[in-house]
Amino acid sequence: MASEHRRPLAFIVVISSTRRAMSLPVADAIFWVAAACCLLAQLAIVQSVVISPARAADREPASAMRRVAEIAWAVLPGVALAFVFVFTWRAIHAAHLVAPLAAGLPR
């Protein structure tokens, strides 16, 4: 028993050519639910930054620049996320156009 080699438990992902892709309507639904959740979260972040009351000590000009930078740092991740969503959308639809061709099936 001491010479027996024991492997640790691990998850092994096997990708085969016969694997069925997720149907396009399901993929679209998941995509749009994720996009809506991210949009709501981003709107809440921007709203909290824009509407937050300015502190009394922050009435100086340097504070105005700090506030603009804070708003920019709240909007910038949303813009980056929009690019990610655009490329994800393209990848989802490109995969569904290529999969039937690779299998030799008509579109």
C-alpha cells in the first residue's frame, strides 16, 4: 500500500469535438441578463459618485478637480465593460456561425 501512488482529487475538463454548443437563444438570454446586471451596477456606482454631497471642507478649486477625477474613475470601468460586452457578443455569434460549418452541417 505504501508504494501505491495516489492522485489528488481534481476536476478535469475534457473538451471533445462532439460537445454540443449552447443554443443561441440561451446564450443570448444569459448575455442580456449579465449585461442588464452590469448596467444597473454601473448606474448605481455613477449615481453614488455624482449625487454624493460635497463635504464643506471641499469647496476649494483643487477639490473640483478631485471630484472630476472621481467621476472619471467611476465612468471608465463602464466604458471598458462596454467594449468587453461588444467583443463577447461578437464571439457568441461567431461561434454559432462557425460550429455548423465545422461539423459539416448547413447553417
